[in-house]
Amino acid sequence: MSAPRGEWGGHDYFDTAGTAATPRPQRARTNRAGGRRRRDPARALYSSRPSPAGRVPGARGPPALVHGNRGRRSPRRLDDALRDRIVTLATTTYAGANHLHFQELLAEREGVHVSYTSLRRMLHDAGLQSPKRRRTRRHRRRRERMPRAGMLLQVDGSVHDWLEGRGPWLTLLAVVDDARDRAHRRIS
């Protein structure tokens, strides 16, 4: 059952959602614990019943899938006065601090507790970047070579059938002198 084109904006994805959401007997089983029926979420598109809690009451079609709080401000959002105060403190009193240090200073000295993510988002919206960038650490540091021969020998052994079945397995020992970069080999 697809929606007529033009109704609800004529979006193709709503048409395909409608055809995919045709009721099937095996999908409409009863949940014994709650006594409710399990429904395909897309069936709300074409339901004649009021939409579920939190959605637009009495809406049909695509508006039934839109949550009722869409477009509203979060009740946990910080006051605009506090946001302005934080931005002002970041540009004046604590101008040299990076975001993480600024968050700690706000909590210690100003008594303002804000999560790092919220603080970063506020300062980014105000056009302020963290002034101190972290330096990238070197992945590895090269070790200085030994000044004299024989001070450091690196030994590696490899057990293998070097004679290809014509004799015993042998071990190839390779010894590398760190100072001269000269390799010595011996099979034993």
C-alpha cells in the first residue's frame, strides 16, 4: 500500500516504506507479557490511530514518525547568560588556557561545572579554538649506535631444514656488531 505521489511531499522513500510496511500475520504476534502487538515501525505511516507517545498527536503519514520534541530547546541546556559568561571568561581572564585546563579552572575558581564536550562546543560556536595544540609524539626513537666494536652484539638464530631432508635440522646463527654493522654467520 503505497502513498499517492504528491501527498506528504511525494518522497520516494516514503512510498517504499509504505510498500515494505504492509501488514503480515506473522509480524502481528501478541506479546504475552504486555498484551501488546509487535508492529513494524513503518506501519505508523499509515495508521489511522493516534501516533505513539512523544509524537505529534493524531498525525498520519511521515509527520507521525517525527518526535514531538523536535525543534524545541533541551531542558538541560545551559542558560544563555551562563554561556555568555563562560565565553567572556575564556576570552578575558583565562585567555591562555586550553579547553581542558579552562574546564578545570571553571570548576575550581568559578564554581561552574560543565562537561568538556559542552564547553568545547560552546567555545567552538563562539569561534574560539583551543590555543595550545598537543604535540604529536614520535612513534619510535632511534638509538645511538655503540661507539666501539664488540660493545653490543645482536644474535639471532633460525632453526630450519637447511639441507632439505638430506641431514639433520640445523640452526643458522647470525651475529651483528652494532658499531660496525657487520654480520657474522655460522651454521651449527
